[in-house]
Amino acid sequence: MPDDLRAQIEPLHAAIKAMGWPLIVESGVEADDVIGALARQAEREGMRVIISTGDKDIAQLVNEHITIVNTMPNAFRKGDEILDIAGVEDKFGIPPALIVDYLILIGDTSDNVPGVEKVGPKTAVKWLKQYGSLENIIANVDEIKGVVGENLRKALPWLPTARELITIRCDVGIQESLKDLAPQPPDKVKLAALFDHFDFKSWRRELNKMPDHNTGSAATDMGTRPVHTGGTAADTGNAAGQYVADTSRRYETILTSGQLDVWLEKMRTADLVCFDTETTSLDPMQAKIVGMSFSVIPGSAAYLPLRHDYFDAPDQLDMAQTLAKVKPILEDPSIKKVGQNVKYDQHVLANHGITLRGIAHDTLLQSYVFESHKTHGMDDLSERHLGIKTITFEEVAAKGPSRSALIR
């Protein structure tokens, strides 16, 4: 087994257990055999068995009590495929009792069974319907003429081996019994640590919506970091030091000189100013400013539109006069700034004659240094460290050619 694949086994097992699903690990036994043994055990206890799989080998288990449900029958996902006795006959042309004989004839790559050369599904079904079983086909092998008949005779010595490989052993001894397989409540703390560690952002969001059951222990066997649900420990009184994000929203659009003056004063006195530009292009040498955003405390920010042009767009401040007011703050090295990919903003501002100074932090560079194996976009950083899904540009602006209508 490749090392990259081997390394995934332990965290996969940890996730399964944390989800509350029973995990069966049997050495020296095929997974199909475990499924078969459990299915027969359930059948003996009078249970109805549903096996979810796309593996055609399992069709040999189908009977009045055991049904297969294939949730991915084709690339277009046109409904689930249900294989009861009639379903198996409809799909393969033979009953479940003849599936092993059928696969011996046509071959099964998953079990390393080559099959009889030149014998495909149609020929195999024809023979099985005519003779009733592979045993009867072998007994009458001399009646089968032509190349396929010769190929069948050549394959005869290997057919017992093929049967052994394809037949699911339902009598294998396994440690588990059905009473051990009842699902348990998920351990949300362990799942959160796992999902954070492996950047499963969608699953992490779903976990936040899941009702609480057993919260379990905060530690996992994997040595993952504490769960970041997003303020500081002092903000929440959390003795464990978990960071809880300030999810309040106080956004303001700067449309008057009075509003601008208030925010300029906030920035002059702030310990740290978060700053970003909205522009006409991703190419910093060509980009022009469309607007700017500022924040000096968590949960509160302002957007300064300067060149928005769309239906019902508000009147905006004069761009040249506004940039002249903002320039002293952006160029003041004593006013510390933080941004995401600030080098880009430096170029854009330089296009407008502003030299950005006082850069204290760049979150993109910090992410690259501390998390080089992860993604560094602002949307990803927000979800990973704060548990907050941002409003993306695509959710605000139109896609395609109509996007250009936002600016003039």
C-alpha cells in the first residue's frame, strides 16, 4: 500500500468512530465476506437486510430477505437502483443464484478473475439459460462449438479457482454481532477537531447546525489543535482558551463628507487599521480603484464607494478630493495597517499617486508562513480560523460581461 494511502487510514477510522458509526476491522477476511456473514446473521434473526453497494459480486447474496440498493447507478444519478430478486434478473438476465456462475464466465477484474476468453454477458446468459448452471455447461462442454467452445475447454482447469475467488464466504468467523452495531450519537468535539485539522469546511458548517448529543472529550488521538469556533477567551469566559469570533455586523457605506471625516479620525487614533481596495482588475499594474474599505475594531467596518455605476447607484464622493483626504493616513508610517495581499494594494494605490506605508501585517503572507500546506484566500482564512463564511464577490456582483456595469 502506498504511504500516502496508508496515512489516511488512521484519520478515516477516527472520523468514523467520532460519527458514531460502528467500525469493523477483521484481519485476513475480505470486506465482502464480512458483509455476507452479517447479512446472513441478520437473515437468520428475521431481519430485512439492505446492502448499499455498486459491487455486482454482492448480487449473489440477494434473496427474499436481502436487497441491494445502488445509490450511484450511473453518472447522471437518475434515481437509486434497487436489486431484489426481480431486479437482479432484470439487470443481469439470470437469478441471484447464478451470479457466481455468470461472473466466472465473463470475468471480474475486482477479484482478478479473467473469465473465459471471448465470452461476454450475452453468451454467458445464453449458456446459463440453456444448461441451467455452470456445472451443467461443463458437463456438456463438447456440445459447444467454435472458438468460444475451445476457449471454454482451455479454461476448465482454472474455473474452480475462479469460483473460490468470486464466492462470498458467509461462514467466516467475525468478532462482531448485530447487537454491537447499533449507531451511537456523534462526538461533536472530536469531529470538529478532525474537520478543522483537515479543512473540511462544508462538513464543519454542517456540524455547527447539528443538535448536541454526546459531546465527548476535547482531545483526539491525532494531536489536532483546539477547535476554533471563532473573540478571545476573556471575551467568552472560556477557561480552555478557545477563540470565539465576534459575529456581530456593523457595516456602513460612506457617502458623505461628514461620514468620511469621522472614519478618518477613527483611523488616526486606532492601534491598527484594516484596509482593502476594490478595483477594476486583478492586474495591479492596470487596476484602478473602485472603492476602499476600512475597519478599526472587530465587527465594525465601512465601505467607501468611488466609481460604482449601476442602476439606482447612490451619489458618491468626488474621487480626486476623497483620495486627497485619505492619502495622508495611508502614507503615515505611524498608523499601522493590516491587509490581505497588501503588495497588490500598494501597486494599485501607486497608480493613483499614493505610497502606502505603515504595513504591520499581511494575513496572506502570515498564512503562507504558518500554514504553507493550506489555502490562503480570505474566504478560506475566515472559515478556518473564525468559523465565518464570508460574502463572496460573486454573491454581490454579477458574473460575466455585466460585471463591468458596476464601475465607470
